Amino acid sequence: MAGRVVGKVAVVTGSTGGLGEGIARLLAAEGAAVVVSGRRDQDGEAIASSIRGSGGRAVYRRADVSRPDDCLALIGAAEAEFGRLDILVNNAAALAHVPFDELTVENWDATFAANVTGPMLLARAAVPLMREQGGGSIVNIGTTMVYRGGGLDRIAYTASKGALQVMTRTLASSLLKDRIRANWVIVGWMATPQEVELRTRTHGDGEKYLQESGEKRPMGRHETPEDIAAGVLYLVSDEASHVTGTELNVSGGLYI
């Protein structure tokens, strides 16, 4: 079904590559005007230009979601460029592998600033715009680590995503009368270009490593950005007009 979000305006954080790029491209292909955002200016401009070249509507706005002013400016850019805001996808996240006995307060605070405070500020700025037009949709990107643990070297990430999960449910239950929906997408292990890069540094041949490790996953492969983006598209579309406070599990069975 084409055109599932025609006329809607979306902000997708962390969309200068990987999952965020996949979400932004799919929403644009389905009719939404998209604000691409992140910290890699060249990539962001190229993605927005590519979307426009394919007949879609998109602009790039630089945003570091750990900075409050950037969060407010990003929502303001959506209103200034397209006159409204229907969709907020909080995808940007900080994930650092730090040995537990070396974890500093600064590491912890930086992770929570990007993964919890940023999404809160973005939602707080977005809600009045959505309320004004009679509704909207917020999707927060989660992780299986909230349920199965992620190791002590990733405790700040796991704890912050747990906080984001609770925040999602609070938004959902509190914004019902405003017809603003809030949902959470559980992500497993994605084979993104960034993941290939990381595994190449740690294992020599990232593509081979992900191919072999993917074959051992419950469904025989790692998820792709397109897998997750399809779930996000459903949640922000009118087909999900009565879906809020849910956890959509797109982890390929990594967590059940």
C-alpha cells in the first residue's frame, strides 16, 4: 500500500546513516516530508538531497540530541519548513563500551543526555504542535538489552533505554485525550554499514563476521534497517490509529 503517510511531517533523529536513514527514506517514499537530522552534515545533506531527487520532500538539520538547544531547534525546523509536525522518531542514541570499573559519572551522564533527556525534550517540544492539529505519533527506538541484559560494559546504555521505555509508556497513557500515540520498537542486532565497520575493526572481516553470526540468529540472519523501518511505518500510519503504549518486537526472535 503506497502513500501510507501522505501529508504528514516527520522528524527522525540520528538519520544520517544506518537505521535512522532507513526510517527517513521509507517515510519519505510513503509520502511524508522528513527532517533528516544528526551530526554528520555531509551525509545528512546527501540523504536529504537524494530523497528530493526521488520526488520526496526532505531537509537536513544538524542536531546533537544531547544538547537541549539542538532539540528545540530541530522541532522548530519542522514547523518552519513544513508548517506542522505529525511524527517524531527518537532513534539517535549513544552507546559506549566502557568497562564497569572504568565507568565515570561523565560517561553515565552523557549516555542519559542522548538517550533519555534528548527524547524527553524533543517530545515536550513536539506535543504542543501535535496537540494543536489533533494528534500525532511518537516512536522511541528500543533494544532487547532492556529485557535480556547487555553486560556491565554497556550498563549505562541498557539503563538509559530502560528509562526510555518507561517514558514511552508514560507518554502513551498521559496523551490519550490528545490523540498523540507513543510506542516503542524493540531492535535486535542489525547489519548496518556502521556495524560492518565496527566488526571489521574488532574481527578483521566485518561482512564475513556478520554473515556467519547472522546464520546463528533465531531466524537465520540479522535485522536490516528496512525491517525496523517497516515496523515504524506501521506505528506512525493511520492504520495504527488505536495502537499506543505498545512494544513492537522486531528483533527476529532474539528476544521473546
